[in-house]
Amino acid sequence: MKTIGIQIDTEVSGQQDLVKLASSLDDLAETLDGELRVQAQASAAALRELAQSQDAIDGFRKLKAESV
């Protein structure tokens, strides 16, 4: 078995870009097999989790600004 690696360089600028990138990784995962598929799916899930965390941070900042 031959081991290969894939590096993806991308630029994201906001929560919506994170969700789009996660969706793209899910689409890519459907074309892959084995460990690469699993890693692409895990990366997509991590990006979605990051987007949700950013949403929570944004909500906190909004509440903080409104209370001042």
C-alpha cells in the first residue's frame, strides 16, 4: 500500500466561508476512499464546530455591546 498526502490551501474570511468550505470537504469526501475519506469528513466536522463557536462568540459580543 502506498501512502499519499493531500494539502489544501484555502482562505476563509468568515463563518459562512467556514460552512461553505465544510460543505466542499464533504463533497470531496464522497469521491475519496479509506482514510482520506475519513479525514475529509473529520475536517468538515471540525470546521462546522469552529463556525458554531464563532457564532457563540459573536452572540456574546453583541450582548456585551448592548449592555454597555
